[in-house]
Amino acid sequence: MEKTTNDRFETVRQLISVAFNVPEEQIGEETVQADVATWDSLGHLNLMLMLEDQFSVSLDVDDMAKLTSVSAILEFLNARCPSS
């Protein structure tokens, strides 16, 4: 079943909410790491692992370093798994 971009955003939003213990309503498509006070290195690693699990993708260190915003995460996922 194909996920729409909106579905993908909602899933990423939920994962970020869980990883950094913030309400989903505070996370938008323009949210960046600096907008989330609890987005630290350990939380970032946990988020990356959750993304790998949820979307069945493999992230290398370079990918992880670049995925510091909702828009970057969505762009990466749209490129890597356009129909998942």
C-alpha cells in the first residue's frame, strides 16, 4: 500500500514526538533540530534507529548527520522509499 507524503509526515511527526518527548502539535514540516530543546545526540540516534525500523531503510553516518530537520527527513524518505 502506497503512503502519501502526508501519511509519511504524520509518521515522522509521531516518531519525533516519541524520540524527544514533545507534543506532536509542536512538530511541523519546517521544524529543525534547533526548534526542539530535547533534540540531543542520543535522541537523534534513537530517532534514526526508529526511522530505519519504521521505513525499512538503512542510514549511514553521513545520512544521519544530514537528517536534522523534518523537511530533510521527508526528502530523504521520498528519495529512498517513494512508495512505502
